[in-house]
Amino acid sequence: MGINIQSDISLKKYNTFGITEVASHFIEITEPTQLLSAYEAGIFEKDFLTLGSGSNILFTQPYAGYIIKINIKGITAKPHQNDIFITAAGGEIWNELVWFCVNNNYSGLENMALIPGTVGASPVQNIGAYGTELMDIFYSCIAFDTLEGVFRIFYNEDCKFSYRDSIFKSEQKGRYIITEVTYKLNSSPSINTSYGAISAELKKRNISDPTIKDIAEVVSFIRVEKLPDPSTVAMPEAFLKTQLFH
């Protein structure tokens, strides 16, 4: 599948803060093969920025290069003995994946409910919250090498995970675009209430034997109390652009 290069596209709907800056060139990727087309067209030899949900970026000026918007979708589940291997495309919203797993009683992601961003960003940051880290349930990912124009597979040990860090964020920053991630979850729920705020909120709700759905709901409640969604909080653009977000 080829690529459609759009010009002078507003980025307002592509970033959480709703900033109205413009991208000189914009490419939406809905199939992994389009990355090959972009490579063959020489796009990755120019200035480019890979964009997921736009939750960790603040545009303060027009972007003169190419915005590569990853919008690849799809989630599959493959059982193997007591494990469930969940494979999600890079453009899936992380929280939607969490609730897919919760609703199917696949344990492992519930403590990371409501973390902003996409599946493709999850290994880059080695996301984690409330007693769970991505590296604990990460199995593998497929990533496109923008320097060599090939797809590569990375297993857990290849990613060099550490606290909120990975090979994709440090030594290979900007080189790879993650198109899908596979997580190794458990079909027999293992409840993690080690984080104090979770236990306290469960107690308030008189829940003594929580399900993974209870955990996800409590974590979501705690996150909203502590960190309101910026997309729902009205702040002037002029103010936002003076802040040191990135």
C-alpha cells in the first residue's frame, strides 16, 4: 500500500493539548507496509517525527518536516497453556487495550489502566504504574528500522529495559517505529494490590476480594484524581507554549 503525503495539516486534533500548529508534511500509517513505501520515497532521510496519540508532546511552532502518524489497528489473543499472548498494533490506544484484557479476564495490565498513549509507545518508555511495569509482561515487538528499511523483532532481553527506559529511548532513539507489541499475560488472574493507594481505595469501597476489573476501576479513579486529562482542562495556548513540556 502506498502513502498519501498531505501538506500544511493542522495538528490540533493530533495532540492532547489541542495546539493548533501546522505540519508541513503529514503521513498517516494504517498498514505496516506503508513504512516501506515511506522508506523507498526517502522520507526517513529527512526530518521526521513519529506521532502516536500526541499525549507527550507540546507543539510550540510549526513542524517543518514530516509527521508520521501511526494509526495501525488490531488486537488478537492467542492462548498457550496457562498464558495468553496478546498482540496489539502500534496505533491502538493503550487504555483500550487494557480494557480489552480486563473484559476478557486476561490478567497483567489492569494496574496500568488510564496511562495515556499508544501501544507502540509502551516499550519505548517501559511504562508502569501502581506496582506493575511493562517489562514484567512484555514478550516481543516488531519495529521498522528507518535506517535500513527492514522490520526487526525485539524480545524482552533485546530491549534493555530499565526504569522508564529502553533501547528505543536511549541508544537507538528515533531509529525504530514500533508496529506491534506482544504481551504475555495470565489466564488465571493474579491480583496486585501492593500499592498503598489501591488498598486504601478498595477498603473505602468495601471490596475485600477484588477482581482485575475492580483494580482497573480503582487505578483509573486514582489517576483521574491526581492527574486530570489535559484534553478536558481548558488552558490558553499562549500559557502552554511557555511551559517546558516536550
